[in-house]
Amino acid sequence: MSGWRTRTSQLVSACSDVADKAAEQDMEQIELTRERWQNRRRMAWACVWASVGYPFLLVAQVDGTSLAQIAMPFYLFSTGVVAVYIGAATVDDKWQKDV
């Protein structure tokens, strides 16, 4: 009977170690995913805030015609960056769920 308890205790300990390693690997994967997208989020937010602040910059300029001329390319670029971020995040999320 003592041998059975010892073996059961060893199996429980081994299972516990495996579960701990799996949980640690899951946490590492979450951290890597968070770090990977951090700079992309910063770039998207910078474009959003620049797009919001651009009209104020036009008003602050005495001669805003030069800034007004580049408004359309600026907004197209900013919208493109944010759209690519959202699209890439959606595709990555779908791929991660499929794996």
C-alpha cells in the first residue's frame, strides 16, 4: 500500500510540474504577443492623434495654404496606417485562434 501512495504522489507531482510549465509557456506567449504589437499600436495612435491635431495646426498657421495643400495626402497616409494596423491585427487574431 505504501508503494502505491508513493507512486501516486510522484505522478501528482509530475502532473503538477507539467501544468506549471504549460502555464509558464502560456504566459510567455501572451507576453511575446503583447510586445510584438506594442509598437504597432503606438504608431496607429500617433497617426490618430496627428490626424486630430492637424486642423489645429492649420488654424494656428498665419499662411496655412502650404499645409492645406498637403492635407489630403496626410489624411490618406494616416488613414492607411491605421487601416493596415486594424487589418493586420484582425488577421493575426484569426490566425492565432486557428492554431
